Amino acid sequence: MGRTFLFKVAYWVTSIIVGLLALPMLLLPGRRILMWWLRAYSRTMVMWMRVIAKVELEVRGRDRVPKGPSIIAAKHQSWGDGYAMFSQFYDLAFVTGDHLEKIPAVGWILRKMQAVVVDSCGGAEARQRLIDEELVQARAQNRRILIYPEGELVEVGYHARYKKGVFHMYEAYGCPVVPVATNLGLFWPKRDMNLKPGTAVIEFLDPIPPGMEKDAFMARLQDQIETASLALLPKEFKIPENRLVEDVESKASVPPASHSA
């Protein structure tokens, strides 16, 4: 309980201070200083994980990530995923929904970072604008882009349906996609601040080269991420038979059948 309390204090104090000090950086030309600041923030959070919560972060396969532009497609189990990924790269762009833009300070920072913002209600027109504008800009700047292809946080052992948006980005960007497996959710559970001591792993897998067809690409991406993520779980972990979140939730929502005498 003591570690949990101290980590929560460190988390919120650090986040508030970093957020407030980031605001003046929005007035400076370019995003260089802001991106450096956000990477320092992520590394500080990883340090708090190690020092306070006793969660070590082991990074594997970092040398598999191309030096030029690429898309990093990662498993998403924990609030800590973003810190783990941003601590590894400078000037990492990331894909986010447009709902965050509506939060004043957050929206300003996202625009300064030149994040890839997806219009959740814009349909095909918004997707084409994303491809023609934001991805063209990111490609010209040789940036890596982080995306969580499931589009949501998922409990350890399960997976959500992989969204086709990652393929449209892959097709338009014309660069390799690097799948990333993790077991961080074992130690920093989904939407939970009660961290458990241990060694968490993020593993960069073999890149998927550009040029694959949609179905083949989606199947390969999901297979690489899910297989490697399951392999990071301890032997005693009980893997559910049905791992698709939608199926599990739909069954849970069905009331039990009534029995007549």
C-alpha cells in the first residue's frame, strides 16, 4: 500500500508540473524542445516505476526498428504503455482520437507535437484528409508513428478486433510496420494505479515490409503481436479459450435463461 500511495503521488505531481511547464513551450517555434521535454517526462515515469513501484522495464529487439520513418504498432494493456514507448524514441508521433483535442491544454500540446489526430466521425473524407495531410507531413519529416491497432486498452490474455485504420496508414505511409508485444499489463493493470513488482517486457518484433495486401497484412500483424505477447506471460497464467473481447462482453451481457417448472 505504501508503494502504491507514493507512486500515485509521484505520478500526479510529475504530470502536473510537466504539463504546466510545457505550456510556455507552445509559444516557441518548432516542436523540438517540447518533444525533448515529453521524452524526459516519459523517462521520469519509467524511473518512478522502477524506483517506487519496483517494476523494471526490459526492452527487447530495439535494434529491429528501422532508422528511418516507420509505423510502430503496439499491444495496449496498460496506461504505462505510452510512457514505455515514448521513453525509447525522440520525436515520436502518435495516433489519437479527436476527443483529446477538445481538452484545451491537451489539444494545444497535441497540435504542437503534430500528433496524427483521427476524426472519429469523419468517415472516408476525414481518412483521406489524414492521408493527404498529416501522413504526408510526418513522412516528409522522417518521423516514426505510434499506433495501437486494437484502438483500446485490453485485459492481459485478451485482444480486441484489430482496426483496419492501421492498414490504411501502412498503405499510405509506404514504410515498414514494427509490431510490438508486451506483458506490462501484468504489472501495471488496465486503468489501474496499483502496480505490482516484477520485470515487464516490451519486445519489438520483425518489421512487416511495405506492399502487402490488406487481409494478409492484418493477419500477419495480429498473429505476430498476439503470439509474442502470449509468449511473455508466465507458464501458470491461464489463457482464456475465447480471447476476443467483443465475444466475451456480448456473452456477459446476455441474461441467464429462465427455467419454468
